[in-house]
Amino acid sequence: MDKTHFQKLVKSIREMKQIQKGKLKASRLAKFDAISIKSIRHKLHQSQSEFAFMIGVSPSTLKNWEQGLRDPEGPARALLTVAQKNPTAVYQALHG
């Protein structure tokens, strides 16, 4: 990694820490509402239980997301982002 890329990485890490402390707002945030999560699941022709198993969460977690009681975080949010854009690729990657 060259010096410029390393400096950008260090700057990003510092910004992340400021965001976590609430001192800085995130420049972008992936947010899924209940409808979009259901839509992703329906595109994959999965029941709640099947979809939860497929993405590695409990059925109750998925229900909470779909009812808007909780929001997906971290790796789950990343996987849902990919699933929203290319549900077939996610299905093939996880079941292929």
C-alpha cells in the first residue's frame, strides 16, 4: 500500500471513531425499512424462516427487521445491500 492510500485509510479510521462517539455524522448510511427487507425476501421466494436461515440470523431477528422494530447492522446490512441489488447472486453464493 502506498503512502497516500495509507493516509486515507488512517483518516477514515479517525472519522469512524468520531462517528461512533457521536461527534461527527456519517456521510452516508444504508437504511432498510421493513418493506425493502420483505421485498428482498420475496424476490428470493423465501419464507421468513428460510430467509433467516439463509442469511444467518434468527427468525425472530428477521421478524423484528420486517416489523421495523430493529434495524440490521454490520455484515447483515452489507448482505442485504447486495441482496437488494442482486438477489440471485446472493442465493447462488449461499446455496450454490
